[in-house]
Amino acid sequence: MSDRSFDPDTVSLDEIRQLFKDLPGPDLEAATEVARRESQLTKPRGALGRLEELTSWLATWQGRHPPRVDHPRTAVFAANHGIAARGVSAYPPEVTAQMVKNFVEGGAAVNQLCKTFDADLRVYEMDLEQPTADFTQGPAMTDAECARAMAYGMMAVEPDLDVLCLGEMGIGNTTSAAALACALFGGDPAEWVGRGTGVTGTALRTKSQVVADGVARHKAVGDPFALLAALGGLELAAIAGAVMAARLARTPVVLDGFACTVAAAVLWKADTTALDHCIVAHKSVEPGHARVLQAIDKEPLFDFGMRLGEGSGATLALGILKAAAACHTGMATFSDAAVSGPA
Amino acid sequence: MSDRSFDPDTVSLDEIRQLFKDLPGPDLEAATEVARRESQLTKPRGALGRLEELTSWLATWQGRHPPRVDHPRTAVFAANHGIAARGVSAYPPEVTAQMVKNFVEGGAAVNQLCKTFDADLRVYEMDLEQPTADFTQGPAMTDAECARAMAYGMMAVEPDLDVLCLGEMGIGNTTSAAALACALFGGDPAEWVGRGTGVTGTALRTKSQVVADGVARHKAVGDPFALLAALGGLELAAIAGAVMAARLARTPVVLDGFACTVAAAVLWKADTTALDHCIVAHKSVEPGHARVLQAIDKEPLFDFGMRLGEGSGATLALGILKAAAACHTGMATFSDAAVSGPA
């Protein structure tokens, strides 16, 4: 994102809203090129199923044919949440910083996944010493803090990225995501709450209560960006910013699990076409994920019962995207290979 | 498979049945080692879901810890079917040989998938000029032909393969697979019949009739290996042989779509533990696939609406297996990384 015209240190939510109004649409010429070539490849029409849809989606949002998945990036945003002090997680808040160190040292799951699929991993540490405020007491972030976090997220998008996978790390962030999702899409707060890293019993009841209190306090806010500030977190705002910046830079996006998808869903709530350049890699075990996927009408690629976050599901999807692009680009046509068509 | 004691040119089905009685069981020590390490890795327990199950399965059937997916192979068996002359396919029978040439020249989907995941591709052309007999008139193969094809399939397994992906190419083989599946597992013949490469209307009705006629003629045979001879094809017999040889060589197997899974299901029918070293990569569009998966109690990894065969789905699964093994092997433990455990 070299063409944004605001200063990330002083940007306002209104400037972000303004930028959001100018998101580019699909490249239908690239999609037409995909369809033309696909029909000539040595296979029955449609026989590669969703791989063919992925190829078309990649070309449409990269704005070129053939699409490429040679230079993917996984961006993981890490932040801390005031709400974590309420005992909503199975792990203490210092785990966020410890896991960031683990990412930097190459020891986390996402490191191994990035190696497996040749993705460039970037980890963005967002003021870990400065958690957001407890959203049951007031907004988690001021509008200015939220806007700055979104602008920070935009920096994950650089020219020449083929695909951007997004992920998060933040002890307490499924609580924040549950509250944000409930405020965006309605329903009973408890239905958006899951076990996160593994809470049970009293902690799980506390988590539900905290979500209900946060939603009750802020839901009248209404505006999706303002709700992101009120109930979200720095990493969630950064993800929303990265999704916007990727659209502007013609970089298709792969979303990860519950917290990541809820962050992106803020944009969907503001404009239902805002996530057309995004796919969701997997269906998380976290029960709110299925709900938000239904709300934003996205069908995840796979369901492996994962619930790790940190961009692990999104990065795992890169193998499938690489395979889709390789088939489309590398296969022979019926005439190249002198293979007979249908009788 | 260097330790088989029979001559593949003169082997009998009884010799194969004898070999089948000595399939090795799981390596539970390797599974225990996986569980021990998995519990120490820097993630909430179970957070990688099915990836953790895959790691355990790989170690159990490779008989070692840690498991590796460095040297996978995709073996595609190609053969022709007498039944193709009855007009059961959308494509003429010469497409089998044309596609084999396409595999050899690198132009098919499976070539691109093998390149993407560094798999060694082997294509086995099985007497393409000599299709099996029309199974509505008599057995497709003699017992000796079937045994020889199984022994031929066993040659796809060599020492030092980490994983074997199996696939097939054979115009008419979904008809053969539907008849074989119906004879093995019962039900209405029409329920096992799908559109294959894309048949509709009269050809689809012909396909159903051919399957019904074949099942009626041979179902009294009863014995699974004899049914394979009566209704199967050379490539289906080779797949069954390869699955057996892989078990003997401690090589986990990834099965592909309908025809491939039915070929393996012959072994399951003879011994319900015979496919414990196999996973099924994907759920094919071919409606019989879901039925056979239910019969043999296998949950496919993904459903991308694919229906190409040629080992494409199985090879696509290699990315997921590589990712699973990489996470298990490469991740830091809580103590390595000084990350706090649950509070």
C-alpha cells in the first residue's frame, strides 16, 4: 500500500471510512481468460471442481491471467486485551508475548506451515505492553487508536504479493471477537462464545457474561467501524485494515479462523461486497465461526477441527491455492496433447 | 516390495489371498511417541485437529517417529475396459492411451500436482490394447489375469517411499467400479452409478443397465477377490495389489476417488482392518463414492467437488500431510520456547 494518502500516526476513522468507499471491483476480463483456458484443458469440464473456482477467484482479484501463487505472505498480528484480566482465557496474558518470541524464533505451527508452502511470514507485535481497555467498562479503543491499528495492518500489504494469509495471536481475543460478532450480527451472546484456547466451567461462564456485558454496553453504537473500536482489539483492527489494503493492491486474501473472520466481517457489515477478494480457509472448532461464516456467506475450504489461530488454517490453504494455479497454468490443452474430446 | 516370494507372471489368486493373511498391524510405539511429543508442542492440546490425527496415522503405519513425507509417490494405473464398447462413457476408449501419453509428457493435472508437492509420479500402462472382457457376458478377467494385475500393482511400492498416493485412468472404469461396489456392498445398482466423465440421457441409462446386468451375472461369486476378477479392471486390481504391498512395506496410502476407493474396498470386504493404513483424500462428486466411504467407514479429508481421477485428489492431499508432519517435527515445545502452559 504505497498509494494511501494519510499519515498512519494521525489517521482518523473517517479517513479510513473514506478510503473504504473506493474499493476496486473484480477484473472480469481475467475471469473470462480463466474460463476460456479452463475449457480447453485435458480433463472433463469442471472435473477439478473447487480448484477451478479458486483459479478464477485468484485471477479475478489479482487482476491478471494466469494467476500466480509464487509469492504468498502470512501476516500475523499480535495484541493484548484488557478483558484478559477478567479470566476469560485458559492461558495467562504473557503468553501473547511468549508466542510472538516463538514466532520470531521459528518454533510455532505457523512457522512450519510457512516453510512447507514457501510463504513469507511477517509477525506484527502491536503494543503488547498496552492492552486495550476492558470493553465492559468503556470502549476497548478510542476511534483514533482503532484507526491507527487499521493503518498499521495496511502495512502488511506490499506490492508483488500474490496472496495474503491473515492470522492473529492475542490471549483473550476470542472473547473480543465474540462480543464484536454479536454486536454486528445479533443473536444471544452465549451462542457466539466458545472454549477458545480451552476454557471450561466457571471461566467459560465468566467469558459469556463478559461478552453479554460488552454487547449490552456498546451495541447501540451501530456503525461497524465504531463497533470495532468499542469491542475489538488492535490485532483485529489491523486485520480489517490489511483486508482493505489488499483489496486496493489487488491481493487476494485468505482468512483464518473465528477471530480473523470476525475482524474481516466488520468490513462486510459496512459493504457486503467488501470481502469478495477473500476466501476463508477452514471452519474452526470455535462455534461462533460457523455463525459468522453463515452471516457473511462464505464456504470454508476445509474443516480439520483446527482451533489454533496464528494464521495456521489460512497458511495451510496455500498448498491448495498453489495446486489450483499450477493445474490451470501447467496443464496441456486437448489440442496440445492430441487427446480426443467427448464422443 | 522386495520380499514377496511369488513370480508375478505366474501368481495365482490363492497365493495373493495367502499373502493377504499376513498383513502387519499398527506400530503402537510410534503412535505413543507422537502423542507424547504432541502434548508438549506450543499450542493448546488438540488445536491442530485432524493434522494431529494425520501425524499419528503416518507414524503408526510408517512404523517410526517422527514420520516423514519427504519422498511421496503417486502411482497411476491405466487400463482399458471391454465394457467401454457398450457406450457407457462420454469419451472414446482411445482416450486412455492418449491420457497416458499426456501423463508421460507432463500435461495432465496429476503432473502439476506432483510438481507442486514434490511427488515422484509413476504411470503404469496395463495392456491398453487388451481391454478386459465385457463383464455382462462373462468375467472381466480370469483369476490368473486378476492376480497378475495385482502383482503388477505391487511393483509400485519400493523401499523408502514415505507415502503412496494411488490413482487410475481407464475409460469405462466408473462402470466397472459401480458394478464391483454393488456386488461387494449390495443396494440398487442404479444408486452406484454416476455421470463419470459426464454421461447423460441414454448413455447414463445404458450405464445403469450394464451395471445391473454385470451384478446380476456375477454377484453369487461372493468372494471379494473373485468379484474383483469378475467385475473389475486391470487398473483396479493393480490398485488393490499396491494397497497390500504398501501395508507390507509400511507405507501409508492415500486413496483418491470412486474407482480407486472401490478397488481398495475389495480388501476391506475380505478383512475390515486391511485399509487401516489408508486414508481417503477427498469426496468425489461421483455419487457412489459417498456410499463406498460409508461402507468402509472412511472420512475423506476434503470435498472440493472433484471428479477427475488420475490420482489428482490423493496427490492434492500431500500438501496437508507434509504440513502435518512439519508441524509435529518442527514446532518448539513449551519448555524449549519458554511459553507458559494453561493458567
